[in-house]
Amino acid sequence: MSKDYSADLQKLFLEMMLQNPQNYVRVQNIYNPENFDRSLRAVAEFVKTHSNDFKAMPSFEQIQAVTGVELKALPDVIDGQNEWFLKEFEGFTKKQELERAILKAADLLEKGDFDPVEKLIKDAVQISLQKDMGTDYFADPTARIKKYFDSGGQVSTGWPQMDKLLYGGFSRGELNIFAGGSGSGKSLVMMNIALNWLQQGLSGVYITLELSEELTSLRSDAMLTSQSTKDIRRDIDNTALKVKMVSKKAGSYQVKALPAQSNINDIRAFLKEYQIQTNRQVDFMMIDYLDLLMPVSAKVSPNDLFVKDKYVSEELRNLAKELGILMVTASQLNRSAVEEIEFDHSHISGGISKINTADNVFGIFTSRAMRERGKYQIQCMKSRSSTGVGQKIDLEYNIDTMRITDPGEGAEMGVKPQTSSIMASIKAKSTSAEEGSSAGWERGKPKEGFDLEAKHGGLGGEVQTTKLKSMLAGLKKVD
């Protein structure tokens, strides 16, 4: 049964705040004059304005003089009564805010503006006093540190080099972005990490806003069974058997396609329905990819990438924190990054807004030539939890199965994170080859300082001897 917060009870709230200013300070974060009865709204507004302007509560006499409402001083209030006030005022505020949100939501629904409705209701329901005092830093350092590492996440990516760079892996409640150019394999990276987590026993969801569910799943089949898609087509039954065998030890995995321009509410609604129907937990979520989402909290033009991506990335990170899951998404690099061998924030499409929000950002270096040689390289562009910014890791890639693996540091085919980039070495070799082919000659003539004798291994000496013999023979004829 809903509690009735009468005008007399609201008047008592105001009197208790005037009697003990600490009560007002403790409820200030949820205090809203609009929640009070019309007969008391002027008093509530005056209390707020006076305390803001003069850093002190008005007196009973001031209130009567300004508003015409008489409030009475109370006898000494004991602690138990103050606690009662805090509990009752919190309930009163939550009820009033929720009623107002419902009325406002009805108006929005009539206009066909559905997106803000959920946020309105959610904000009203979540109203509460600030009772959590945070962490006492010196109280119990051991418990504090263990809490971070035990409950915070630090889940291995399945790639030891990346885990080392991140001091253990990704954490729950954080937003991780892989940035790459068109065709660089952003989706492949996310699919590979998802499979690594599945093999660790984690369960998750892959949201694709670009590829179909069937193609996304087929690529995962190839990675999981170490077969090319051609081999899968030749023997579908064998592939299905292999996938079923892996599923016995892996976590659950759901692939869902949503249309481009979907928003966080669409993702949240799907996730809720999925959990209700299957009763499965969700440990991770892959969003393929961030640039194709639209924000809920603000009306933004799709062309205003900076603002759009700012809101979308904030909403994605809030969702990860709200659900306590691992969140990975991708973003497009702009055209200026195509020929670069080092990435920075200016190469991210839409600007720095999503970089500021994300916890970890990685750039993907790859090309068709690199993939054919079985190479993938990832550069850490931002990390809140480690000092790995600027470091690179080199991974192996199987072009047939699309599986990306970590050869590990010191492996024959692997390169340590501190080594120079593969792209740089390719460019260096190509430049030196071009210089070598044209260094000695320019338009068919030897360049200045070019040693013909050295170049041809002594051939120049034989030419000179022949000329000398010819000259001597000529002298004899003259004699």
C-alpha cells in the first residue's frame, strides 16, 4: 500500500531541517522543492535559495516574513528521530519523483518520443541518500587490494603478451575499444577474444550491427574447429560435431544481429529478454561496432560524430559497469591513418571523445600482405590500468581459419612488444630496395663517386689494361 505523505508530514520535514541543519545537508542531494505540497513549495524554495546564497539555514521568523507560513521550533530531537527523518524523506522524495516521471513519460509516449522514457523512470527509481562512505584507504590495505583483483575482473584475453601489457587482462565494468581501418579485421579480433573467453568457461553475447548472424557464426566455426570455410562447406556434419564437442566445456554463446542505428536500450532489452528466456548469465559482451550505434540520452545528428560517439561510449561503459561484464567494441580509423606506422588519438574516427571515455584503446596494424604472411600487430593507444601505452604486440594469424594466436614472447615467429613495428620494417625494406636499385645510376650514367671497379669486381682494371696495350701499339706504328 502506497504511503500518504500529507502536507502536515511534509511540514514536519521542513521543521526538522530548520531545527537541525545537518538533516538538510544530509538530504541535499535529493532535495527538490517541486516535491512539496503547493502550500509549502514557497517555503521549500526559500530554504534552498537561502542556504545556497548564505551557507546557512533561514530562521523561523525569516520564513514567516517571506512566505507567510508559520513553522514551529521543535523540542530537542534525538538521534533516533533524525534517522527516522532520513528514511522517511528518502521514501517521500522517491515517490514524488517517480509520480512526476510517469506523468512526463505519458506525454512523451503520446508524442512518439520513446527513448527518454526508460531513463526517466530509472533515474526516479534509483534516487537515494548518499550512505556509502567509500573506501577507508588505510583501514585494511590487504582486503582493499584483494577486492580489486578478485571482484574487479582481470580476465585473461587469451593472448599472454596482451595480458602482460595490461597487468593481467581486461576488467569487468570497463570499456575496451579496438580501432582499425576498413578491412583491418576489427570483427576478427573481437571474435577471437570471444572464443578465448568461451574456452575459459565464460559466457557471452556477440552483438553485430554490420554482419549477419550466420556469417558471424560461420567465422567462429572456422576459428573453433581449425578449418577453412571451404572445408566446412565440404563436410558440414563433421564441423557440427566438432562444435558440439567444444560446447561441452565452453561457456554459452549467443550471436544477435541488430540493425545499424540501434541504441543501448535496444541492447539492454535484448539482453534482459535473453536472460529471462534462457536463465543464462552473461560474463562478456562484444559490440560490433560502436560507430554504428546511436545515443539514447541525447538527440544527435548521425553526422556529428564527436558528440554522437561521446554519448554512445559513455552509455556503453555505464552498461558494462551496471551489469558487471567485460565489454569490447570496435571503432573505425580515419583516412589519415592508412599509411601510418604509429597510431595516435587523431587517427580515431570521430575524434577524441570516445578515447576519453574508454578504459583501454588498441590500434590494429594489418594489411593483406601481413595477413598472408600470418601476422597481426596490435598497438596500445590508451590504458587506465597499465603503463603499456605505445607498446605493440605481434600475433600470429591463420588466413584459412582466421584464428589469431599469441606465439608468446621469445618464440621464433613472435616479436617482443618493445620491438619496432612490422609495418615499419616492411616500409624500410621496400625503401632500401628502391634506393639500392637506383643509387648507382641516374638516367644510364654512373652517379658521382660511384666506384665502377668495386661494383664489377675488378672488371675496370681489365678495361684499363686493354686501353694501354692499344696505346703502345699505336706508338710503335708512329715510330
